[in-house]
Amino acid sequence: MSDLTLSPDEIAAITGYRSSTRQLNQLHARGFVRAYIGPRGVVLERAHYEAVCRGEYDKRPERKAANLDFLRVGRSVA
């Protein structure tokens, strides 16, 4: 099971922090969006780590912009 996730020592080496909250913030800032805090600390899947490092996993999913055209249309004020 330990091969599936990075060890606490590996996560500390990557982030430079021992605090789970700081580790998670640092990982998310670097694009490891699947990292989370579990019962025993930060969990980061090794496959996700490797995919992000290879550039195969986008940092953030593309979001569609809201259609706000109705706000731009002139309104007649009575």
C-alpha cells in the first residue's frame, strides 16, 4: 500500500514542511490538486505526483465562463 502513496518523509522533502496544512497548501499551489489530508496526514498518490511532474496533469480544469449577455443588453426604464 505504501507504494501507492508518497510517504510522510517524501512529502516533507517535497514541500519543506512538517505541518499537514502547510504541506497541503504547498502541494496544491504546485498543481497536485488530488492531495488531501487523511487521518494520518497528507495523502498524495504516487501516480498523480508522477503525472504532474511529467506535465500530463493540468493544474486546474478548464472552466466555462458564465453567460452574462443579458446584463449587457440595454433595458428600457419606464
